[in-house]
Amino acid sequence: MIPYGRQSITADDIEAVTSVLKSDFLTQGPQVPRFENSIAQLTQSKYAVAANSATSLLHAACLALGVTDQHTVWTSPISFVASANCALYCGAKIDFVDIDPLTANMCPHALEEKFANASKNNSLPRVLIAVHMAGHSCEMEKISQLAKQYGVKVIEDAAHAIGGRYLDFPIGSCQ
């Protein structure tokens, strides 16, 4: 089996988790804002919000963008199921954009063609979820340009790429 990513877990990481597990604050408490602040700094974002999963946060992003059963959301077929389920939880239809076989990320050329066809058929999506796979960024400059051209909102699913960079910015920073 070919893994799509490898984690690096240090003794300090294990000690930090063990400390929380032994504390009075398993799901809330002082570590949550500390974690949120660390993520905000890492991603150069003004805010960061922790939740039980990236799935929940993707769902919240879809809700914030008004995704309903009247909409379609496009995403990558190569991802954890959350990238599609978050829109399904809102009742939306899901469609997929082909990937670049070299990166496993959304192919900008396939996206451009799909946007052109959807525009002709009056079937543009409400939201596009770009999934950054295994620490590698999607080509966000092109994806963003196309989404703006067609009036489509973009959610960056950076769950698999936290700490990575794109054009000298943190992946997922919407820069």
C-alpha cells in the first residue's frame, strides 16, 4: 500500500497528550485557546477555532457560506470523505473535479474545463472545496482566479497540509 502521508509524533507530543488526558480538562480548558493561538500563528491567520474534527469545521464553513439542498459543491475525489460529507450534511449535491495524477490535488485545467461547461449549462457550484493532499498545496492561484471569475466561493481543506507552504504563505491561509 502506498501511504498518502506520514506523521511525525515526538516524545514531547506524547507527553503533551498524556498531560491533557490526566488533567481535569479533557475536552475543554486552557489547552484549547493555546492550541488555537498556535494554529493562528502557524497559518498567519487572525483567528483559529478548534473543534472535534476537520469534518465539523468543514461543515460549519459550508453552513457559513449558505450551502443548502439547492446547491452543488465541487471537491476532489481523492480525499477523506469529510470533504464531500460536509456539503451532504447541508443537503447539497456533490460533484468532483479531476485530479492531477502527479500531485493528487485538484487539476486546474480540469477545473477550468468543468467551470466552462457548468457556466454554459447554468449549473455552477455554490462552493468549491480545494483539498491540499499530503502536505502539497493545490495550485490556489489558478483555482482562486477561476473561482472569482465564476463567482464561486472556495473552502481550503488544509487538514492534510498543516505546516506546508504555497508561494511563501502557509497552506490554507487564503493568500
